[in-house]
Amino acid sequence: MRKRISAAAGLAALALTATACAGGGTSTPKADAAAGAKSSSGGSGTELAVPTGPVTITFEEAMTIGTLKPAMDKLVSDFQAKYPNITVKLQGEPDYATMYTKEKAEVQAGNAPTIGQAYESWASYFQSSGVLSPVSELAGTDTPAAMTTFYKGIQEDMKLPDGKTWMWPFNKSVLILFYNADLMAKDGQSEPKTWDDYASVMKAVSKDGVTGSTIDPGSATAAAFGTQWFEILAKANGATLYDKDGTPHLNDPNVVKALQYMKDLKDANALATGKNYPGETALGAQKGMFDISSAAGYGFENKTVGGKFKLAITALPSGPAGAANELTGTNIVVFKSASADQKAAAWAFLKFITSPEEQAGWAATSGYLPVTAQALDQPALKDFIAKNPYETAAVSELDTAFALPGYSWIFKCQGYEATAIQEALENGKQPSDALNTAQGACAAAKAQG
């Protein structure tokens, strides 16, 4: 079984919690460089300057498989070529669950890395423990100039529920629709523009050994892309899954409608469930028409298809309330225990890796999306888009894509969503009953904190 960095890996790690630069910022004047490098006060109005002496920063990360490793290595190599006095020491882990366990253990041992990848809920956990530095401590402001060039959805995702910016974007993506273009044409169907269209096409092509799509909802401890699709459907219906304070609305009528939509497809034999990227497997075996997955998974999808048919990619259909999509992937946090020079070096690194030039190379190599539209004008990404036009559809979603509120227990609630989906699709439970159970469990998790 191949290893992949996925939403499910991150969600599994969250069970542990329950138990236990585009545009560039304003430069600090050279005359103030020494003072800037030493400053560690939050939001002082003084941006940390690049340290002039040798400094080493550590980065806890999980970009260690497939094309992710060379993409990460290039980011570091490019940065160190520009700043030879700064050494970036990668602390690579095989998956998100291992990485999060390692981050927590290092923090508890008083040996935290300088920076680390983190989901929103992980950042919430660390922030509530008082071990993170906010971006304002690094940039002198909560909204540095670089941030204003990021896609709107990315900007919102950098904040925690207190409204402050605690994270910097890194490997971000959205869900897109992969499909068998040859089968679509053979059956005389058109690319779906709405979720009603999607249901019609799914039912029409589900014959002769083909099922419209196969999804993996995940489990109570590790929700997967099937659960994110459910959340997107609910949003496209106009539902509010969670308030800003994390209050759940999992039995809202428009949320129930989303699960009923999925159940109707399952009852019509147009939707199946499975494990370990079953939609990709079925699509590649020409047993499925569609797969809803991360844009960052394009390389895996293409390899599975293996040239047997034309693999087409498009943005997700829209619902009654319009188009909706959900951000996937992690951000980067800076740990408070780092020295002033390490924080200054870390800030230089964060700005550098989100510059248009580096984002273009990162996106073209890793499969993740650029966090700034300025990267689209760079030659490396222009060439990539010419060969991979799906990128245009994917990045178009970054302005409106949502992320769930960054509370440490939210992904536990996603596990309850996954269980509700399984109960409805696999065990015949009524969607309203399944989601009432999920709502009660999630409300209890929120109350426990």
C-alpha cells in the first residue's frame, strides 16, 4: 500500500489531542537591523530583520514522499543560497500523525522545533498552551504586506478563532473533480455544472459494471475526503456547519439534505463506499466515472489511470447557495521557545517560500496550489498550467474555499460526521437520525473543550 499525505492522516492524529512571500513585507532599515533581530515583542510595529550572524532553524515537516521531498529540498536550497548564514534543518516525518506526535513530545520536553507544519486545530492546541509566537511578533503587524497578496480563503485560514494571525500558509489545496472523459463522451453525458447535474450523470453511467463514484468517509478517528465532500455539499446548500465559536449545526435541515443526497445516490447504486482512495482505484480500473479528491493528488490519479483513457479535471459543481469548496493541507507555526535570531530567520524563510517565484516552483513540483495569484505569472507555473490545465480550475477556488473553525476538538466532530455518513450509507440509518447523534456527540466534545 502506498503512503500518501492526506486529510485522513491529519485527522487521525487529532485523536491524540483528545487524549492528552508574495510581494514581500516592508524591510527593516539596515540601521535598525540589529534591534529588529533582537526584538521579540508581539505587534511592536518592528519587523524582525534577517540576522547577520550564523543561525540554524529546525523545521518539523512531513514532505518526505514522492515529489514532495524534492520540492521541499528545493525550497530549502533556494533559501540557503540567498541567505547562506541561515541553515534550515529539516526534521522529516513519514506522515502527519507521526509529525504531530513528535511536535507535542518536543514541546513537552522543552525542545520544540523552530517551526512546524500544523493543521488549524493543532495550532489552536499549541496556542492555547501558550507555546506559539503570533505572526505580529515576527512582522510587527498582524497583517503583513505579503499576506494581502494571498487568496482570500488562504488569508482567513491563517487566523485562529481569536481573530489573530497565528499561522503562515504552506501546502494548501482544494477538492476537485476527476473523471473519465472517454466514458463521459461514450454515454453522451456532459460535464456537470451543478450537484443536480452530477447526480443525474452518476445515475446514468452506473451500469455495465460501472458505479458513478466510490468514496471513503473515513472513521470516527480519521475522517477522509468523503466527509469533506459531505461538508461541501452542506455548504453548497446554504448550511452553516459550525459557528465561529465552534457551535455545531450538524442536524440543520440543509446538512440533513446533503446526507440525504448521498444516500439517494447510494440507494440508486450510483455511489459506493470503500477504503484507501477507493474512488481513485475505481476510476483507474474504469469501474467508476468520478473521483472527488485533492488537487494535490493529481499525480497519483494520473498514475493510476496510466493513459488508459483521457483523465479530465474540473472544479466542483455548485449547489443552490452557489459554489463551495474546502481547504486542505497544513500551515506553518513558529514556536515561542525559539531564540530571537531563530524567529528572525524563520520569518525570512516564511516570506521567502511564499514569494511568487518559489510558489510557482513549489506548485509545479509538489502538486499543491500556489497561495498567491502572482505565482501564475511565473514561467515555471505557466509551463505547468499549459500541460496541466486543471490547475486553473483548482486555484479559482482559493478565494472562496472555507476551513472549519480552528478548535482542537473540531476534527473529532468530523469523525462523528464520518460515522453518520457510514450509518446512513452502509447501515440504512435515516440521515436525520444519524446526524442527530453526530450533533449530540459534537456538542459534548465542544463542552469538554
